[in-house]
Amino acid sequence: MKVGFIGAGNMGGLLLMSLLEAGAFAATDAVVSTRTPPRAQRLAERFPGLTVARHNAQTARESDIVFLCVRPSDFRGVAAEIAPVLRPDQIVVSIASPISIGLMEREFPSKIAKIIPSVVNAGRRGVTLLMFGSRLTEEDRTRLTGLCAAVSRPVEIDERHVRAASDLTSCSPAFFAFLLERLIEAAVAEAGLERDLAERMVLETLSGTAALLESGRFSLREMRERVSVPGGITAAALEELRRGLGDTFERVFRMTHRKFAGDVEKVERAFSLRPR
């Protein structure tokens, strides 16, 4: 089975490296093309046997599964390159949430799927979201799920939930990192702690919290209640957090959905306005 990657940027390159490091397939079974040749060359040096294709059409032609790891704004151009060489027996997988399965099934003769990976897949953790097109067989679904399982916990979702689910699995590492940075900065500014020390303490505590939650010993609510004694310091701090946060996360979800809708519209318009 040959696995191709068109695009090897932040997420595409991470996904390819994670799958190769996990042994999901051999480097000799991987093909990559990218608009940044030095990046592809570095991958080939790191994973001997990996094929660096001359162009996207070569990657598409030589692969059984083709991962499209390109920005929505670049999708129309890539689609024009590869559509003429794709076959019905191939599987094309987009990792961009605004690229709909319906659009890909209109443009390509191949079997279609969409996945949303997460940066934490690099540590073989986290969730990969899977959405399957109408042409995939059960064997195809099992094959894709197995690939994702090598680096994550695969979760199949309905495509209409892709934005909210992506916020929880793909965007949330950035949200968590931002909140932790603000917590550390506050400790430094308000109490004079050294930043390196504050960061070490927070990260160790985060790791322990995640381990306890994952073990099932505590639910999120139980964790909060165990630490927050009524009338205590943590309870008072949580009340301050509640006041400060307000409807922040609701507004975050509304904003990501507006941005997503705009991106979907731009992609669809690009295809509807092209010369026939």
C-alpha cells in the first residue's frame, strides 16, 4: 500500500512523521510532494526510502491513499493538478475541515474521506476525527481507522459537527497552552516567581491532572470538587474565574463557526466561478 502526502507543512508534515515513527507504514511506501522542496528533502533524509515526488500529480498517481494536507485557499489549484490522474480505486483524504466531502466527491472519481488530526498525535495521544464519504467500503474505513489508531484515538463523527469537534480536539491544545501561559505570567507578575520554575510546576501539575482524569479515578467535576473546599482559597479563586470567563468559550465557538462558514463559502465559490 502506497501512501501519498500532498503538502508537508505544520500539520501535514507532523502527521506524516508521526505515522512513520509509529510504524503505520514503511518510509519506502510513502510519497510526498510539497511546494517547499527543502522541507520534503529533510523528510527524505530523516526517513530513508521516502519518495519525494516531482509534482503533486506524481504523488496522486503513485499512491493508494492520498492525504491532501493543503490550505483551503490552495485546494482548487491542487484539485486541478490531481483530478485527471486519480482513479476510482484510490482513497483521497483531506485534513482541512472547510473542504467538504460533497465537494471532493464532485471533483474526484476516487473514494473520499476527511480526517482532522491534532498536534498531540505527535506524542501518539489525542483524537483524530474521521468522516467517511459514500464510496468507501467497510474495508476502506477499517484501513483508514487503523492508520489513525497508530497515532491517536480515532473517533468517527458526522461531518456537520466537524467545526465544534475540531475546536475540542485540534484547536484546544492552543487554547490550553494560552491559558497556562497566562496563569504562569500572572504568577510571575503578582508573586515574583521565576518563570522557568513556575512553568515547571504548572506542567508537572497538568501532567498529573491529565493522568488522574484519564485513569477514571476522577471525573472533571470530582477533580474540581476535591480541590475546591467550600469556603476555601480555591473556591474563591474559581468564583473569580467564573466571573472573568463569563461566556468567553461560547463566544469562541461562535467565532470559529463564523470563520469556518466563511472558509467553506470561499472554497465553494472558487469552484463555482472557475471557467468551464
